[in-house]
Amino acid sequence: LGGCGAKTGADNEEIPSAKETLAVSDEAGKQSISFDDEDYITWFGRVEHGTDGTVAFNYCATGFEVKFRGTRLDITLGTNGFLGAADRNYVSVMVDGAAYNPSNKYGVEMDGKVINVFADSGEHTVKLLKNTETRNANLSLKGLSTDGVFLKVGERRARFIEIYGDSITCGYGNIDNVDNKYGSFSMATEDNLQTYGFLTAEKLGAECSIMSASGHAILKSAFSDPSLPKDPITIPEMMTRKSYYNAENYVNPRNPQVVILNCGTNDNTYIQQGSTSAIKQQREDNYVSAYIQFIRDIRTRYHGVKIFICNGMLTEEAQMKPALERVIAGAGGSDIT
């Protein structure tokens, strides 16, 4: 369902045979596009272009937007294997500027999943965004086709926000209204497009790039190998990685005006599990030092950025706030709120 009479095919719908492609000159549009051509496709969030022509988009709220003239757009998505409801990725499709609506959410349960968008004859924009987080299943765009032609996309939003966090930022369990049906973690009960980070960006008319994963920490969580001094992938490391699965350095093509840090809840759990007050203090000291370094790295990477630090929402304020006050004092500067 969407705007201007547009509608998307149901998950279990048999895909009709493709209509004959319209013959239109390049001046009026392109019959096919490259996923690297930013004039014809806008990518949202941190995505990774593969050598095979596909584009992986695994972090929350990643995706793309295209514009076409015609009556149909077919989107082919890739994932790893056949996945049950608790593990599969979910994506949402918005047509002609329509606001997000949970009824337009589709589970990507198998590789080669095709989502059909049908519309009245004319010009249409289609945006697809990922509702779920990065850790359980890969997701990629493998194909786009239309019965008409692709058109150049419009200017992207000038405001740009980066958001870092853990399960709270991902939307862990935020749509679970069935008594924890899927157990302790489920893609089926997570919707990043209904979280405060994404909604804040929408209210401000901003694009956002969200780097978050459940259970992750600034330095050390209670959910990883206790023998390790730090987690294998920390939240600060997400800033520099091409993707959650690729540690190669990422060069951001855009400089965010704002970075939001909703981090530390998992560090706090680890800190509070210390067996003595001295161990707890040492763990907090390590966390504070790592957080201060993260802020320094953000400033180095993004010139003139404003930083907003959130106090962990699912812990007692008295536990986390003193450490965060130490972080802000240690980092210094007038760019932190």
C-alpha cells in the first residue's frame, strides 16, 4: 500500500511475468541503472558495494530510493539461506513519499526474494528501508527492474545525523506484544523505524545513519567472552568499519552535523557484575577512558560536529550518569550536550 494509487505485492503472491520494457531515450530516463549511479539511486545509511554488482545494506534503517516512470517496479533482495521468522531481515517499502506504515513490512526469508510494487501509470518514487539490525542475516540488493524507465532522483536531505547504540537504538523487542513468543531475541519483534533515533531524524527532516547492534558496548559487555579485555566489535569500531562484517576502513562521503551516542547500557551491566567495589571501579575507569577516546575520534573524523550523549534508558540513572559526567568532563569542549 502506498500513495497515489500505488500498491505492493503480498509476500506469498505469485510474481506475474514482466511487461515489455518501454523504449524511451536516455533524455527521458534509463531502462536500467547501475547501483553505483547516484543520479539514479539514493543510498541511505552505511552500505557496501560488492564486486559482484550487488550492494549489501545491513545496519538498521539502511536502504535506497529510486524514481521511475511506469506501472511496476520489481526489487530482488539477497540473504543467506532460508530463515525462520525470528531470524529473517524485515524491510519496509514507502511509495511516493508515504510515511512509514508497518503494514508495508516484508520478511526476507530466502535468497532472491522479490517484492513487486505496482502503481498507476506515471512517475513514482519508491524507498526501501531495513527494519532490523545487522547481526543475524545478511541483506543485499541484487536487482531492480521496471516496465518503464528509471528517472533521476531528487536532491537528498541536507541534514545528516549519525547515531550509535546498542539494542535500545536497534529497537530490540519494541514491537513484542505476544509475551516474548520468539524468546530472548528476535528479528520479528524489532523495528528500527519505530525507534527514537529514526523518528528524531524524521522529525528534523534529516537523513540518518545508524550503527548499532544488540549486546554491544563502548568497551566490554557482560555478554561476550569474559576472558577478553574488550569485545570483538565495539561500538566505537563501528564508526570506522565498512560494515559489521568488514573491518576495512570506511570513508564517509558525508560529514554529519550531529552524532548521537546512546551507548553504555551493556558496559554498565558488565561494570555492575564486578565481584568487588575495586573491580567495579576499575571496569568503570576503563569504560570512561574508552568513551572519551571515542569522542576524540568522532571530533577528528567529523569537523565541527555536535555530539549528543544519552543516558542509558533501561538502567537506573544513578548507575550510569556519574560515569557519563566523567566522560563529558574528560572529553572537554563545548560541542557535547
